[in-house]
Amino acid sequence: MAELRKRGLSTAVISTESFVKLGKTQARVFGVPDLPLVLIPHPLGGISLEQVEGRAHVAIPQIAALIKEQLK
């Protein structure tokens, strides 16, 4: 993701809320501190398909907002 961001492509990382600090740290270490994080509830593993779909519904508005921002 970092290399794509550095090349000017629109990118984001989807992460559960438990990994926000790690995601921000990794983005900074890899030289893209402005890399957007799309946050979904934790956990993602070991949950039902319906719960995964719920996580997607949380992510969609965030992704849409990022796309809108890029179109400005």
C-alpha cells in the first residue's frame, strides 16, 4: 500500500479499531503518514457472514468519503 500511495495512487487500509495505533505507526515508518485508515469494529476473524457484512457497511461510507475527497 505504501508504495502505491507514494506513486500517487489513491489508497487506504481497512483495519479493525484494535489496530489503529499499529496502522498509523506502520504508515509513518513506511513513509506515508497520510495513508487513510478505514476503521471497522474488531474482530474480523471468527465471526459470521452477517457480521462481516455489518463490518462492510461500516467501511462503505468511509470509503465513499475518501473517494469524494479525491475527486475535489
